[in-house]
Amino acid sequence: MLFCSFGMVLYDMITRKTPYSDCVFPQKIHGLILAGIKPSKQLVDEAETEAKSVQDKSTFFLLKTLMEVCTDNDPNLRPSSEKGLLCLHAVDEVNVFHHKKITNLTFYFFSRNGAKE
């Protein structure tokens, strides 16, 4: 359940809206969650169109993917804490990659992790 909650935090960060904020009757949110109904995907799509630079798009894609995995309706498919942290580390690596304008991400990733390409 921890990472499902983290997925909702990511939703809030990505959309800048509280999950289920479009729900007319807030007391029904619990029922929506139990039924496996996720917050509005439209808000996520709108936020995605706001990402302008390659770095923003790369970061957005990784955060969106992590959010989707964390909020999977099947708890067994949600990441463990360790995998979730690895995903967040990947977001950091993408930001470093764009900051340094490195052209070969694969080489950069492997060289940072002590392996050869």
C-alpha cells in the first residue's frame, strides 16, 4: 500500500492537482479507490503537453511510468521499496545526463555503474 500512496503523491506532483479533485462528492473517493478507479488521466495528459524540453519530457515520462506502476490495481505488480528507489535514481540520472549534455546515455549509465558497454 505504501507505493500506491507514493503513486498518488507523484500524481499530485505531475498534475499539480489533488487526486480525485474532480470528484463531486469527496466522501465517495474511498469507494472509487476500492473499485480500482484511478484519478483523472486527462489531467496527466494535459500536464504531459506542458513538458517542453527534452529533459522535461524524459523526466515526465519516468515519473509518469513510476506513478502508473505504483498505482497498479494488482498490489503484487507494484514495485518494492528498493525498485521504487531505483526508479527515482533513474530520474536523477536523466537530469544529470541532460545537464552534462552527454550524447551516449548507455555509455554514461554503464560507466557510472562500473560496467563496460
